[in-house]
Amino acid sequence: MLFLLFQLGEERYALDAGEIAEVLPLVGVRQFPQAPPGVAGIFNYRGTPVPVIDLCQLAIGRPARRRLNTRIVLVHYRGENGAVHLLGLIAERAAETLRREPAEFVPSGITNAAAPYLGPVVMDARGPIQRIEVSQLLPLSLRDLLFRQPLEV
């Protein structure tokens, strides 16, 4: 199975390539005043507004650094009702891939209720790589904010 590697601070993380629609350069993101921490805004993806989450801001409390290899990773996010939405993730140093079997990722031994998206880990010569579980990335309040369906009149 193929994974996209990226960094949050100095630590390495992985996203299942099967959940990724596209990896894009860091394009202009329209910010929203008073947005919750981690919500970078929206961007135009082929005529469709797509919400964007800054993974660094969400996970470690600082915005992602604007580098040549900082990317918007467009993922398929499955909502609570089963609907699939596009979600942009700003990720630093998203320039490497890793091929591993899912069973090679093992529990880290640390559970963090505030970050349920932190999945199992795999080790390589440079240290641990932790998998990010896209389906667990957004708390319910944020999921409702980003993907709430308008009420029909």
C-alpha cells in the first residue's frame, strides 16, 4: 500500500494514498474571519469551493510554514452520513512516499482523546512515522461547520 509522507513540525506522518484525490501546490486560500483553529479557509478546486484545514495549526498549534514542498493534499473525507466530501489539508514537506502493508503499522502505546486522528506507527531508519486517520480528523463541531447541508425551504 502506498502512503504520502509529510511533516508536522519535525515529526513524520503518513496519509493513505487511497484517500488522496490530488496533491496540489499551496494555492491561495481565502481565510474566514473568526474561523476555528485549524480552519485555513477555502480554495477554488475546478470551480468548487473546498474547505482547507491547516494540519500544523490543528495538531501543533502553529500555521504550516510556506515552503516549496508545503502542499494542499486533497482528500476524500467521508462524513457521518456516508457522503464523501473533498477536504484540503495543508501539509509541510509533502514530497515523499512510502510503500508499506497496513499491518506493519502498530499501535503507538499512547492514546490521545484530543487527537483521535493519530493512528498507528511504523518505524524506519529515520524513526517513527505515524499514520493520520482522515476519517477521524475532524471533531463533530468542525465537521458540521464545514459540511453542514443547508436546510431546504
